[in-house]
Amino acid sequence: MDDNSIRIFDCLVGLELETVKRFLMERWVGSTLYHALTVNELKILELYPGDYSLSGPKIERFKAALEAGAALPPINVYNLSGIHSTRDGNHRVRAWIEFYLSRNQEIPPIPAEIVTPTLRELPRSMRRQLEVIANYFGNGTEGFLRMRVSRETSNESFEQIRDGERKRITDAAR
């Protein structure tokens, strides 16, 4: 830890745990400074995909974890003017949906960390890319089920498929 980190933590000593958590959650997610963060549960209907395609093997691993009774880590969602675009967790959302559909159960809200990024943290070009994805797939269960699922096991093959989907979807938006 560097001197600045130690000074920040020295300032937090003596504060109630909830105050410290709120401070850290409002200020830091990973190593990126965000405008705000709330931990919540989101209805699947409120979510939009944030990627072009998914890895089948990865979805299967998350479904197996759910079947074993494990809790999945919260997904990370960008709040972009009221639109909740999945930043990290598209595979978990798809596994969540498939898990509950396979049991003929209502799909419950999914644990989510919601961040409202500033323009510096999420440039306009990236916002535009997320808008294109949201408009193409739509929201909710149907949006995530429309995403192409690759059965490829190698990252290189999966990246080639994702790049192809990115081009196809971007071209369709023009």
C-alpha cells in the first residue's frame, strides 16, 4: 500500500462500518472512480445486454453453480440515463434466466451493483456502443435470449465470433 492509501484508511478508522462501506462504494469500483454506486436487485425486465455474444461453456458453469446452490456474484450495471446496461455479468444474467426457465419458475430479480459513470469514465463512443447493443437486442429475458451463444471453448475462437457479431450489429444500426 502506498502513503496515499494509508492516509485514506487512517481517515476511515473509527467510523462505523456502514459509513466506511458507503464511502468506498460511492468512490471506488475496482480501480475506477465512479459517480455513484448502489447495490440492489434488478428485475431482468429492467436490464439490457452489454455485449455482442456469449460463451456457452461459461454460461453452463454459472448454471452448474446455481444448481449446486451457490450464490452468483452481483452483476455490474451501468445506469445510462435510466437504461440499465450490463457492464459485467452478461453470462451470469443468461445463466440466471436459463436456470429459472428450466424449472418453470418465475425469474427473480438478480443481485446487481449499479454505477452511474461520468463522461470521463465512460466516453461517448462507448455509450453509443451500449445504445446500439441495447437497441439491437432489446431488454429483459427476450433480449438476453436473443444473444448469440458460442459453443467455442477457446478464447480466440470466441473473440472471433464476438468481433463478427459486433460488426454485424454495428452495420445493422447504420
